[in-house]
Amino acid sequence: MLGKLLPTNEHPIERVLRVAIGVALIALVFAGPKTPWGWIGVVPLATGLIGSCPLYTLFGWRTCPLKAQ
């Protein structure tokens, strides 16, 4: 059931980039200009850790390679 709701649809390199961007944005809350806008980094961090982007699922996109059948 969870596989249909949150299918893996992100390439491994994209996942690493999303996690890095998410951590960098959240770090802005504490070290940078200390603006609450940095909390938007939770979104790329979460999608990178999970490996599934809800917008990709909605539009039927995927950046990860297809598994051999």
C-alpha cells in the first residue's frame, strides 16, 4: 500500500542534492540571516530522505531508472 502512495521516483543523485539543499536551507534559520523562510528546506529534505516526490507522483514523472522486469 505504501509503495503505491509513495513510490520511489527520484534518482539517487537527485536524492543527495535534495538532502543537501534541505540541510543548507534549514541551516539558514540558525546560522545565516536567521529568517523563518529557511524552514522551507524541510520539504526537499523529507522528499530526499523518503525518495518519493508527491508532485512527481501526481504528474506521473520519475527520474530514477526503471527496474528490469
